[in-house]
Amino acid sequence: MYYVVNQQKDTLTFYFPDGTSDFLIEKLVRLSRPNLTKLIAPFSIGDHIEDAMAFKQEFSAYEAGDLQIVSKPELMEMLKIGACEVAQERDRREDTLTMTLGLVLAGPLLFFLDMVIFESIGLNAVVSEIGAAAVVIFLFVAWIAVAWTAWGMKLEEKFENALSHLHK
């Protein structure tokens, strides 16, 4: 059996003559193999790849570029890989959230530490408080920029690639 599918970040869309159907990859992976087979059976384009290729040609070039023709074993492998990617993304977000909460909790400590340092170099209390507040706010803004934006994800990816080259 062949299927025409489009895999997004965490969903898999089946295309069939009567329309489309979206499923979360994690939910598909959790199903037993017989239940998964029953669920996806109506979305099969046919037993021959030619049927699936002819069906895919009915879409515009723009839409067809995202579509994949997969056999049942390829679909199972796609689901396994997709589930791993979804789990990695969820873990990364949980780690980022944990570190952000740690920074929020450490904020007052950083404020008082900065204030003590500024006062120890001879600045008066008001200037020390303003300077400490500026440093803490800068750290929060920098953390949000690095941890929660697309730019930060690219930076993290480059850093991980650099580390992986060091370990080779």
C-alpha cells in the first residue's frame, strides 16, 4: 500500500481522493500496529506506486513539492523518526523553560550582588540600584533573545555543531 503524506513539525497529513486528514505524530506512534493499520487503511492510494504518482500529479507543483509518496514500511519509519524529533523539541523547550525559571529566581540575588559590587567600588546607593537593575534587565532581555527566538535556536545549533566537531 502506498500513501501520499506531508510531514510537518509534529503532524502528519494524509492526502487521499476524498480530502486530507491530519494526525499528531505522537498519537500515531502510541497506537498498536494493528490499530494503526486500521486507522490508516482508508488513506491508501493503492497497491502500486504508479497510482500514488498519478494522484500526486493532480496537485499543483507548489503543493506537490511538500508531498511524499511512501510505502507502509517507509511510513512506519517516518513515524519513528518524527516521534524522536518531536520528543527532542519538547525536551529542548522544557530545558529552556527550566533555565528561564532559574534565571527569574536568581534575578533578585543578581540584583543585590550587583548592587554590593557597585557600592564597593564607591558608587552611591541610588546609582548602584539603577546600575544593578540595568544589569539584571539586560540579562533577562539577553536570555529571552537567546533562548526563545529563532536567532537563539540558530545560535544553539551552531554551538552544538562546533562541539560535535571537537569530539570527533
